[in-house]
Amino acid sequence: MSGVHGSRTKREFIDRHRGELGFIQAGCAMMELPRSTYYYRPRSRREKLKQDADLRDRIGCFLEIICDQKRLHSVPGCLPPAEFEVLRANPRLCT
């Protein structure tokens, strides 16, 4: 049935005949549909926008924590930005 029907139609067929097929894996094999495609469910626009906003927030946190405080440098003797700023604010700590 490859190429004859779309993924949605194939998923619906498997759902309708699940009892006869026994396992989803068997239905997917018969319909030549990857199981990952069977389980895929499209997200709504609202869900996509929320996930995008969450990812942007997480990227900001990552950059703040990793890049500004813990970033490793390839040049020996260089300090992460957070340590550099502490030493710059308190020059007495440099000695």
C-alpha cells in the first residue's frame, strides 16, 4: 500500500483494524508505515509557539550559566567572564 494512501489514512486504517492485526507493529509493517510515523501527532500552532518560547528561555539560561560563568577557554590563564568581572571589580583579589 506504499504511496497509495497518506500517512493519516494508514494510521486510521491501523486504528480501525487493530484487533485483527494484533499489534501496531504488524499493522505498520503491512501498511509500510514507520512506527514513528504512526505515533506522530501534529501539534497545534499554540503548542508550537509555547514550545518555541520555552526553548528561547532555556537558551538564555544556558548562555547565562554556561557561557558566562563556566565557559572553558582554549588559552591557558584566561578566566571565564564571571570570574574576570569579579577580579575587575576587586583588583585587590588579583594578588
